[in-house]
Amino acid sequence: MRKPYDVLFDGVFSKMDPEKAHEQAFAAIRAGRLATKAWGCTLKAEPVSAMGLQFPNVLGLAAGFDKNAVGIDAIAGLGFGHVEVGTVTGHAQPGNPKPRLFRLLDDRAVVNRMGFNNDGAEVVGRRLAERAARLGDRRGPVVGVNIGKTKVVPDDDIAAVIADHERSVDHLARYADYLVVNVSSPNTPGLRNLQAVEKLAPLLEAVRRRTDEVVTDRRVPLVVKIAPDLADDDVLAVADMAKAIGLDGITATNTTISRDGLASPAARVAEIGAGGLSGRPLTQRSLEVLRLLKGRVGDDLTLIGVGGITTVDDARARLDAGADLLQGYTAFIYEGPLWPRRIVRGVQPRR
């Protein structure tokens, strides 16, 4: 029997421009924030302790959905234990030209080349400050803030790259439960070059120092998000570097530039063109990268598994491979608002 959301998705959302569909769906989530908050509160789940934080449950919404921190608590009301906002850049930018978001329905996948469109660190920081003031002593979900390089900053000028990230830290770190440095999106020219450890280490060390200068009453955990397209040796090199400089975690993985093994017609894939692919085709490689990381870092770092998690079995496999936390995005689009609750309930320890 088809779920009501499947009928809605196939009959309405799948026929809309994907970016407009996202905007309208997100607006509906925000408009119903009081109802969804109450709905989400009925979800009973084992909390997760990671990076010195207490997560209400294991599942979070990955960065990219709420780029500008406008719907954190409404999203959490659907059952997500943490919400990662962003990617936020040091300066506001419009992103890449439209159209820049595409569905591959036969693969339950999405291709995006959004290009870090966001309101910029200053505006997003102000929005997070206003939220913190509204919440007062009340606890909301764990909030991660994902930061990345402003497009116009050249990737080969590491001093400029560091300064750009420090600007983001200045505006955002106070309001982040944890920070993520995103060097793995394929949609900002040259960004993935920063995954090379000789560039990545000084950048992360600078972000760590600046964060500690800005936030003096607690330690804000720092995570790096990596691509599935790294060679295995490069994955291990990042793991070694992360341990050496004292990172708190690694998120594995971002979207892929690979188009191997797709069920969608080749002509359609070619028509869409460049961008990061997310969804079901990413499942196996993201799992492989996670296993590599776990084998290298053991229990020394928190591992956040993301990429192609659709079913409860997918989620369990990621946890069995060593993930401490999980994130999703594309499955949320295809499976609908009950998906986070289904995953969280499905991975609870059997009693």
C-alpha cells in the first residue's frame, strides 16, 4: 500500500522545479512549527553522548536543507535530534545560476550544484543569536554550524582562506553546539583542493584557535566533512591528520561527482551536467569510507555517517560500521516527514 506522502511526491512535488518544491516544503514545515514540535516530542529514543554533547537521538538533518538557520526548531519537531545549518560562508553569496537542483527519480537521487548560496556569516549569526534569546533556558536540538569558503576567495591563497573561515567563526561559533568545516562540496571551484592535508591541517588548526578565542566558556567541538571521492589512502591521511591536530570528529561523506552505476537514462544524466550526487547511489561508498575511518581512528574521534541512508537497514549498517551519529537529507526528500521518526525508532536497541 502506497504511503500518502508517496502519492503527494509523485503527483505534485516530482512535477515541480526541485528548488521551488524545496522552498515550499520548507515553508510548510516552518508554518507548522508548533504542531510539529509537539509531534516530535512524542518520539522516545536513546540519547547519544558524542563530542561532549548530549544528542536527543542518533539522527540529524545534514547541512544544505536549512542553509540560513531559519527553521531549526520546526525541523527538530519532525524527529531529528540535531540540525546542521549551512553551509555558511564568510560573505553572503547567491550561489550558482539556476537551474541548479535536479532529481534522478529512477535512482532516488538528487544532483545539486547550488554553490553555497547563503545569507553570509553575519546575517546567519544574528539569526542564531535571536533564536538563542527566544529559547532562553529551554533546550532545543543540538545545532551544528557548517562553514565553508566564500567562492571569490582563491583556494591557493591559504592565508585568505583562513581569514575567510575566521570571519565565519567570529559570527557563528558562539551559537554553535559544534562546528563543521566543509572542504568537500564539488560546487565551489577549487574547494576540494583544500582536502589535501598540507592545506587542510593549517586551516583546521586556525579555525580551532579562533574558535577558542571567540568562545571562552566552553569548548566547541570541531568536525571536518570529507568527500566520498577521495582515494582510500587520502581518507586515511585525513584520519591521521584529524587525530594529530585534535579534531573532534569527521563527517563521511559529502556528495559525489561519480555517475557510475546509475539506473537513470544516460542522456538525462548528461543533460543535468555537473554537480554533487546524493541519495541511494552513494550508500556503498559512504559506508566504505566510514569503515576506513573507523579502522584508523577507533574510538578517538566521533564519526558522523551520512550519504545514501534511506532504510532502517542502511542506518543500522552505518552504526555497525562505527558511526556514532547519522545524518540524512535526500531520503528526507523522497520519503517525507515521517522518515526521521521511522529511522530513529528502527535503530533503537531491542529490549
